[in-house]
Amino acid sequence: MAEISPRKQPRQARARATCEAVKQAAARILVTGGPPALNTNAIAETAGVSVGTLYQYYPSKQAILAELVRDMRAGMLADIERGRAQAKGHDLRTAVRLMVGASLHHHRRDALGAEAMERAEAELPMDAETDALKRRIIALVAELLAGYGIADPELAARDLSAMTRGMAQAAVAAGETDFDALTERIARGAIGYLETGCN
Amino acid sequence: MAEISPRKQPRQARARATCEAVKQAAARILVTGGPPALNTNAIAETAGVSVGTLYQYYPSKQAILAELVRDMRAGMLADIERGRAQAKGHDLRTAVRLMVGASLHHHRRDALGAEAMERAEAELPMDAETDALKRRIIALVAELLAGYGIADPELAARDLSAMTRGMAQAAVAAGETDFDALTERIARGAIGYLETGCN
DNA sequence: ATGAAATCCGAGTATTTGCTCGGATTATTG
DNA sequence: CAATAATCCGAGCAAATACTCGGATTTCAT
């Protein structure tokens, strides 16, 4: 059974830099070579540290990936929270546009990295903290939708998240870079989903 | 460099049964254990044949997966073709409903299998034949959409496919089994996407 | 029935991969 | 400047994995 929680806390600045280097190295390898290319020796070499050092802070390979995914989810949650604050007070249509835009924020920063991470998440035993983050994201969207009188807001939140994720994934895979246009297209689908339900 | 095209054609009935057993074993392992659990020894054992036998028909592990994915894509293409034949003559909304239903046909047969396969496809070097199948699927949808005067039908086809895939994936992951309800929800999004574009 | 072709077997090989351990190096403290 | 704690190193081990090979067994054609 592979441990997932970190093994030891870095106390000195040097050690903190090491941890960060390891994470970034793992992320880079994941983007360039996909999950099968992600092995501990490669991570250590890319990070410029030795395997032994790596294992002082991460108890297993999976733990590195888990922390990477957790970071991404935390970032997403922050993006969504900002989006909701921005959307407050607007009508449903513009609120949806703003929320979709917020969901795509991490794609704007690093589209390939975001995609690689989301795919990697699938083949990882879900750790409790990341699961909680995902639930909070959905709950946040559901709460917003409920404010507009949407029926079954939880289901709608899940559907809209999935819709966004799916379309973004395909767009990135196709090499699209105009995220404003993509946001607009996703918002059209989302608004259609929400408004067609009421009549 | 791993070969992907099959190594030898089975000539006798026994050999054909072996090939089929290998494929089904691989599919089952993929569903129950995910990509990391898919190794040649396990495949051979599950299929009830020896590794040596396996390697007489498949030049590499990837070749097995590739053929599995190819089969699934071929099935999807057939489903979509039937869907289009059924949709012909109806108005846009019912046509969309029928097409979404057709796209989900393989999910109805084996939801977990379909999902496992689609995820596995991502970490596989795209082989030419499968790529051609995917293109044909998109082209078919695009052609249908063009008949209804949709602008940029290729892009719309890609977006709608991605939308369907994303929502279906999330629904299956959440344990949903009512595919009629799911079809209806996806269709709402799709119709919204298509109709909001025109005004 | 008999030779040839097809199929099957599974122990074994070469490689990869996750991970450990004992000791060297660097930082911190009193 | 010690002495102690923190950090780092990397050779190497144990296990897993993709794949091969030589020969046994079964099927087919005549």
C-alpha cells in the first residue's frame, strides 16, 4: 500500500526548494511524456536531486502526483470562487459566461499542463483532501445556480462542469488557443442546458 | 519501437478464438484495474492461454489495446451511421436527440467498458486507422449539421461530440444508469449550443 | 495414415522501476 | 568552534514486466 501523505516537512529553505523542484519536474515530465514516462528516477534527475532526497519528502511516486493534483484543484477552487464573486448580481447568462471563463483560467496559464493533470487524476486513487476540493467546487456552482431558481442545482452543476471539461479538453487537443471564443461556445451550451429546462 | 499492426493472421478456428479471448481478457482487466493493471502476463492468464501464444498474434501489448480501441471506434461509427439514418427528415431538435442517443449506444451495452476504453485511448500513440475512424465520425455529424444550416459545422460537430463525451463520462463516474434521462440532458445542452448561435 | 503446417506452451532473459540505506555534506545552535 | 540536526547522495536491491525461443501438440491436406 503506497502512502500518499508527505513523509517529512522540509524545515530549511534548501529543502523547500527541493520539494518544489520535484513537483515541477514531475509536472514537466507528465506534460511531455504522459503518465507512462513519469518514473521516480526521471523525476529526480529532472529536478536535479538524487532519488534518496526525493524519498525523504515523498513516501511514494503516487504521493508526488497526488500533491500535484491537489494543488491544481485548490487553484481551480480559488478561480471558481473569484468567478462567483464577479458573477454575483448579474443575470444568469452573464453569470454563466463569467463562471465558464473562471473555470478555464488554469487553461489560459498552461493549457497542456492543465490537461495532462486532469487526465492523470483519473488513474490515481482519490485522496480525501482532493475529493473534498472537488465537492466544494461543485457545491459552489450548485449554490450559484440555485440562486437563479434552477431545478436540481447539484445535477446541473455536475453536468455543466463535465460539459466545460469535455469541450476544453477537445479544444486543447485540437490546438485551439483562443480561449475567449471557446468560453463563448461553452457558455452557449451551458445556457441552453439551463434555459431549455424551464419551459 | 513497438509494432502495432498484427503479426500473423489466425487461420484456424482455434486461433481465432484465442485472439478473441485475448481481446476480451484485456478489456476486462482494463475495466477492473485500469491501465496500470494491464500487463501481458495477466492478459494471457485471464484469457487462458500462454504468453507465447499471445505474442504470436499481437506483436506488443500496445497492439492489443490498439485493436480494442479500433473495434470500439468502429462500433461507434456504425452507431452514429444508424443514428443519422434515423434522424434524416426530422427537425433539428429531434435529430439531435436521436444522434445523442446513438452516441450513447455503446454506453448502454457496457458503460464501464466504454469509459475505460475511451480513457485508455488517450495514452496510446494514435494509429492511422483509428484516427480515420474518428475523423469519419466527426465528418458524419458535421454533414448532418450542415443540412440544418449550422455555421461552421465541423467545429460544432467537434464541440458536440466533446460535450457528449464529457457529460457521459461524469454521469457514469457518478454511477448513473438512466441513459434516457442523460440523453435528454445532453440534448438540451446541444440544442442550446446550436440554436443560440443563430440569433 | 503421414508429412506439413498451424498452433500452443511456459520457463527464462533482459530491462525497467520503485524504493532503501549507510554514510557524506551542509546548516543551525549554544 | 564543536555538537547536533537537517539535508543530500547514489549505488544497488527486489520485484515486476515485456518479450523470446525451442520444442510439444494439434489440425489439415492428400
